[in-house]
Amino acid sequence: MFKANKLLKVISILLIVLGALGTISSVITLAVPSVTAIAGTAISTGSMIFSLILCIVEVVIGIIGVAAKQEKLVMIAAIVYLLLEVYSFVSAIIATGFTAFLLIGFILPVLYFWGYYQSK
């Protein structure tokens, strides 16, 4: 039976918490468009919807990592999460150009993969 190690569980809990906060933030931004106007940013509706989807997926992937019932399911979740982060990375580069700050987004997916690998 597949048993998650501490790293996978900690990263999964972080994903749940951060994904829930991001979901709340995305819903507020979608529901009250004046929030972005107050902040002085112009965010497209498509970007806001993608952000909402990514946050919901983070919560689901976090739950999968905490439960860790099937090894294959955790692996698929890790791959999906990494692919979504790569898409987010590429679209951010296209929109704003490359900054080293964008690489921070890969920390959690890499740690999730590492936790999965150590659990084997």
C-alpha cells in the first residue's frame, strides 16, 4: 500500500491552504471587478478564471496528497499540477516578460514530486 511521507503531507496541506485562500481571492475578484480597479491593475477575465481553476485544482491535488490512497493517482495529480504551473509560467512570460520571481511558482510542484518520490 502507498503511504505518503511527511514532505508530501506538508506540501499537500500547504496546497490546500494556499489554494483555498486563492479561491476566495479569485471569487472576490470575479464578483467585484472594482477590486482590481482599486489595486490599479488590469486583469483579464480569462486570467481570473484560469487563476480560479488553478486554485481549485491545488485544493484537489492537496487533498489527493494528504489522503494518498493510490500511488498512481498521486503521480497523475503531480503531473497535472506541474503542467498547469508550466502553462501559468509561459503565459506570464508572454504577458509580462521573464523575471526570476516567476521561478518561485515551481517550488511547490517540485517539492510535491519529491515527496511523491520519497513515498515510493
